[in-house]
Amino acid sequence: MKLVKLIANLGYGSRKDVAQLFRSGRITDADGEVLYADDVVAYETIRVDDEPLDPPPGLVLMMNKPLGVTCSRKDPGRVVYDLLPPRYNVRSPVLSSVGRLDRDTSGLLLFTDDGALLHRIISPKAQVTKVYEATLAEDLRGDEGALFASGTLMLETEKEPLAPAVLDVLGPRHARLTVTEGRYHQVRRMFAAVGNHVEALQRISVGGLRLGALPLGEWRPLAADEVALIFQAG
């Protein structure tokens, strides 16, 4: 792929804009030598305004999603894409969130521009585990774990029971829930089905990939070995 198209696809501007970057000498190699549009150079050596290029297509990001933002491009309020550099929103191929976290849920959110990988992660066949920590309005009764693990729990308006889920009690009103599905507001609806209400909810892992110490509202790209963790048991 020609350098102009490559850099334009990363969101640095239209092809005309990128051509102007070349003419202005703002695209160089790692040693500061000015590059030209027809040069053939290694991706990792290219610099724009002395900064390395953004990761190439095949990008996977993890974000610690804060409360109050939605996983949408059309919501009139604040959206998760506002937390990324503006050029990430005009990359080609498009960078999309892998599933969603609702406005009132924080924690681990993935993004990728690899459509095949996105569908592999969210496919029911993959049974990728998602782990949430919930703060509840009422004390746990004690029978929730057995019901969630039974594979018989039916949510309102659903036609199929939920797959078995694992509940770990962390305190009278604090629990960790591991699920393999991604139904609409699933965790909140599960606790509602047993007469409780989720007051705070955070996703802490997807597969074997953990949120860790990533600050709230921050994001970072994942290395290949970290992407592989998504498909490992949590």
C-alpha cells in the first residue's frame, strides 16, 4: 500500500491532507530524514511530527470505561469514542467496540478494527467469560448462586434460559458474577430476577484478560499475547 493511502487510512487526514504532510516535511523516518510518498520503508520507522504512527490495522485496544459514557457513535451525550484520539474515529477499517457496557457500568471494554476477531469474541460458541463485580441494594439471600448456576433462570421477555453463571459472594451486598453470554443488561436483570437491584457494576475481566491497574477513562493497545488471553479461562 502506498504511504499516502496507508497514513490516510489511519485517520491522519484525507489523501490530500497527507500529501501536504509529505510536502511539508512532517513525515520522516526514525532518524529524522524526510520521507517521500513513494518511499518504501518499514512501518515502525515512520514518524509524523516526530511521533510514531498509530498501530496498523489489526488494532485491539482495552479501555477502562468510566460511568456516564455510552458505547455508541450516535448518542447525543458523551460516548466512549470521545475518549480516543479524534483520528481513531476515522480510521479505515473502522474501530468498533467489542460488545457494549451500558452508561451506568464501568470497567473493561475492548475495541478492534478486525471484524473477524470481533465476531469471534462475541460469538456464543466461543463462550468467552466476562466477570463483573456488583454492589447491591439489598443483602444477598443465599440461594442466588445455586439459581444462577442451574442454567434454568429465565429473564423477563426472554425465550431461552440463561447459561449457567458463577456467583462469588464478596460481602452481604457485594458479589462477583462470571457469565458467558452478553444479553441486554444481563447482570442487572439477573439480580432483578431474584428481587435485588444493582447499584454499581464494573467489568473486571474478559476471558483471561484483566482490567488491572489501567486508570479510569484511559486506554492502551494490546499486544498479541494479551489478545490471546481473551480466549483463555478467566
